[in-house]
Amino acid sequence: MNRFFRTTGVYLLVILGILWGVSYFSQAPMEREEISYTVFLQKVENKEIKSVIIDQDQLRGKYVNDKEFKTVSPPIDASLIPDLRASGIEITAESAERSSWWGTLLSSILPILLILGVWFFIMQQSQGGGNRVMNFGKSRAKMQGDDKTKVTFADVAGADEAKQELEEVVDFLKSPKKYSELGAKIPKGILLVGPPGTGKTLLARAVAGEARVPFFTISGSDFVEMFVGVGASRVRDLFEQAKKNAPCIVFIDDIDAVGHHRGASHGGGHDERAQTLNQLLVEMDGFGANEGIIILAATNRPDILDPALLRPGRFDRHVTVDRPDVKGREEILKVHIKGKPISPIIDLKVLAKQTPGFTGADLSNLVNEAALLSARNNKKIIDMIEMQEAIERVIAGPERKSKVVSEKGRRLTAFHEAGHAIVAHYSSHAKPVHKITIIPRGRAGGYTLTLPKEDSDYMTKNEFLDEIKVFMGGRVAEALVLKDVSTGAGNDLERATEMARQMICDYGMSDVLGPVSLGGRQEQVFLGKGFGRDRNYSEEVAGIIDKEVKKILEAAYDESKEILSSHMNKLELVAQQLLEIETIDAADFNYLMDEDRMPTPEEKKTWIEEKMKDSLPNLQAETESDSPEISEEPIGDNEENSTEN
């Protein structure tokens, strides 16, 4: 009905505008020569006038040549009529024209109507989504019915524990009697916590698809507007809609947009977000009963959420959706390759081992990039070559083989990357080398990729120290062979310094300072991310920290120098091979270290089967595709033209 009135009003405004335009232009006067009354009398005397129309004090008429004229006559001129008659001029008298009442009304009201129409249109558009002018406080949640959500738990992989927690909610909605007989109550709220891209929103969509109940979805940012009180009003409206459709599920994505610590912003505890959060707290666990309403929320910043929001009675259950392990990554890849023409030689176990740290979103992007590469190569199926090339594209960007690199630059990059690889090879706690290349990719002029033998959630002190040694390897190789250093090691030094500082301040791995945590991260969320640490230590301790960082870095540099000085022949050999073939994979590198030469294809296959099958099973695929293994982040990226470094 409202749409009908709105459409009718628009058409009426258009019609009124047309009528006003027609009325205005129809009354437009014709062009006439304007003359003085004296000239008029002279022309009457000279018999140059054919006819005259008398309209009160105005005289209009035509000349003998039919051209029109007009003039203004004095109030009293008794001789005018006799003079006109004497000259044989045709005389016509007219009364004053009165405009029609509707024309007058139209000309006065139409501008007002037009202004009101424009204002109405602007206010309507400012609300977006077709909302009416006064619907500021209406919730923007979208309700999905049984037939709109096609995602189920079968489409979710790599998060078995999280699925189990949410399956309990679905089971409660389907058969609540089973729980009520035991006196059990389903959690009022479930908070999904995890890094971006791990599948929190996908899990919520799967719950909607499985539960077959009304499902309301809204983002945390949709509650907050520029008008005070709008957020709280929208929260109230959301829960009113949910109560009418109970039992139902309400999903709030990115709840940290409205749920962060009260009093942590410049507006104190009385800003718009705080009011919105207060209303949300009341609705979730206030005096009113919300039977049959289950709140799902997702966030990747649980550290900034208000404690009142996290307590039992509001979000009773916290479900962690973390990055998948190697088994989880394999299951996720199985989901994403469904419906795609995949080569039978593709080994998902190999791909899962080559992608440590990848989230579900990363793996989805990986499969899509492989499909795009296959289409670019005019292939009908997705092969292992495209899958492994896609891994590198996701991490480091596309290859830039067309980039012109000077021979000096190629030589510097070759020794730089060879230095990383040699130090990693002769460091017992470093991750194995899986690829060395001097082909530019993304911003990197060359890089060394390493991959841990198994997934791990922690690092030991020795692993930290060996990792820093590997970072220093490129800089040391430049100094030993080229007798100079370049900006290519800038990123290596930055990462090594940050790692050393973490060892001392975060993990208590300093022999001088001992097991103590120094400089906690700032919790003032309004300052944003990256503003450093709280200085909870003295200037004396700060000086000791700097000395300890420098000590670790200098020791790593010296050890890297000792390794490379002892194996200069290996360094020269690897660098020369890089200059010749540009890319060395793990099997070639290890064979080169043992035999001082590159293997033939038969020797490479035998080497993998005999020497490396147990420790690096993923290398079997490299014999078929000649593609590398990938780590989370390349070492020694040797950034080109980097003035920062």
C-alpha cells in the first residue's frame, strides 16, 4: 500500500509539472515593437497604422505592413478616439484578462510540492535499501527461511570440533524434548572465535541450513549510524522480530564492531556504540525472556570484547575455529574440488603438506587460482602443475619472467638466496629448504622457501636462533663473496630483529633478564593496532633488552658467517646453478649438497625413493610437476629497489 501511494504521488507531481509548464508557456507574449505615445500619434497622423486594440492603459495594434506594436496611453486623452476614427483605423476594445483559478493555484502550490518531493526523495535514498524516511530504528537483519540456505555441515571441513558444538544446537532445535526431560538448557549464545578466513560465517550458514528454522543474519556495523539511539533501537527491533519467529537463530557477524570494551573510546561510556552494547546486553540476559532464541556471533578479535558480553548467560559457549592442520587442509581441499575437473594424479595429501598456515579462505582461493591457470593454458582439467603454481601465486604473487634484470643483479640475488639455503641446510633446527629461485615474483627479486616437517603450534629457543641465522645468511653471503652489501637484506634484518625481540620480551628466552614478560601489548583499542607496547619496565631494562637483541643478532651473524666460510664451495656451486637454471627444488638441492652436481631425472627419482621418502614424502609430486614446496612466508625475498632496506 505504501508503495502504491508513493508511486501515485510521483506521477501526480510529474503531471502537475507538465500542466504548469504548458500554462506558463501558453501565456508567453508575442514579440511587439514598443514605441512611445508621441511616436504613436505621429504614425496615426501619417496613416501608418492599420488597427488598434485598446486594453485599459495599453494600446496594441498593427502597422500597415502588419508588423505589431505596443505603447502606453495617458490616463486622459479625449481626442484619441476621434483621431483614430478620422484616420480610418480599425478600433477594438478589450477587458483585462483574468487568469484561471486553477492556474493561479498551480503556480503558487507547485514549487512547494516540488521542494517537498525532492526532500522526500533525498531522505529516502539516504536510508538505503529502500527504507522509508522514519525507519531509522528498524533492524536491517535479513531473515532466511528453510528454502534459502543450501549450506550444510557436509560443506564444512577442517573444523570437526566446532561442528560438533554447533550440531548440538541444531539437535536441540529439532528435538527440544530430549533436553528438557533432563533439565538441560541450550546455551543462549555461542561465540565463534578465530582468525579471518577460517570459516566462522560458513559454520553459521551451515547451522541455518541444518536447523530448518528462521535465521536472522546481520553485521555488527549495521547497528551503528550517525544518529544517536539508532543502534539501540535496531537491537530492540531485531529481538522483537526474533521473538515473533521463535524458535530461531540470530547471527551477528563481526560483533566486535559494537561489542568492544565500554569506555575504551574517546566518547567515554556514553557514545553510540556503548548504548548499542548496553541494549544488546539487556536483550540477551535481561528481565525479559527470550525463549527459543539462540544467538550466534563471530569475531576475530575476542580480546577487545566487553567482559559483560562474554559471561555465562549471554555467550555461554566459546567455540574456537582455528587454522586447520594438515588433515583439515586435506578435507577442505576435497570440499573445494567438488564439481571441478581434477586430474587423477593430484595428491591432496601433498598439497595439504605444502600449505601450512593456510586458512579455508586461502585454500578456496588456491583452487580457484589453479582453475584460472588451467583455463589460461587452454586445459580441460586442473593438473598438479597448476595447483602448485597457484600455491606460489597465493603466497608470493605471479612470476615476472619478462622483467629485465642486469647480470650484476642476477649474480647478487643468486648468492643472496644461496646463502639462505646453505645456512638452513647446515642448521639442525632450521626448516628444510624446498625451493630456491632468482625469478622475480611479486615484489621479490628472488626467494628461498622452507617448510616444516610437521605442523606445530610452538617454537623452541633453538628453532628461533636457527631461523635468525637463516635470515642472516643472505647478508653474510653478499659480504663474503661480493665484498659488499645491498638493500636486499632489509626485510631479512627486520624479521630477524622482531624475532629476537619477541624471544626476550614475550617468551622470556634471555639468560640475563630471565623468564619474564616485558612490555605487554596495548589494550586501548581506540588507539588501533600497531601502536607498540606498554613500557612497563625501566630505562635500565630497556637498555638491557637492546643489548640482548644485538647480542642474539650478532651471534647469529657470526654463526652464519662460520657456516658459509666453511662451505664456500657449496655456496659457489648453488649460486652457479641458480644463474644457469634459475630455480632449484628440494630434491635437486639436497642431491647437490651430497654429490656436488645436479641429478639426472633417473637419479632424482631414485634419490627421492631411497633417501627422502620418509622425511619429505611430498617430494614425490615434484618429480612429476617440477614444482616447489611452499612455506607460509618466503625467506630472503631480496626486495628490488627497496629504499626502506
